[in-house]
Amino acid sequence: MHSLFSYTGTNLFNLDSYGSFVWFHCNGEYTVGDIARLMSEEFGAEAEPVMERLIVFLRILIGRKLISLQD
């Protein structure tokens, strides 16, 4: 799995509880799988389908060059 790290820019964004949770964990210490598991633990069934939701959000962040994948 890939780890994620956050962009250190100065832009401000409004994030819901899921987005905030994901953003906090995009620090290079967690893989995509780790974040999905932690989301399931934190939010339970309301986050389902967690992996699909996570991937969509990560693609948005990557597309806006706010995060990038590390090998």
C-alpha cells in the first residue's frame, strides 16, 4: 500500500468529519489501507462503503496537488 503525506501550503479548506479525519492521517505514517481501517473503527457503518469513499476523496486531494503518494 501507499503512504500519504500532506501538502504544507497555506490554503484553507472546509472539511466534514470524514475529510478532516482523512486529512489528519495523510502524514506519511499511514497507508491507504490503514486510513480505511481507522475510518471504519471511528465512524462504523455510517462510513460505508469506506474504501470507495476514501479513494474518491484521495483522488480529489491528489488531483488538486494537496497530497501525493509515497512508495
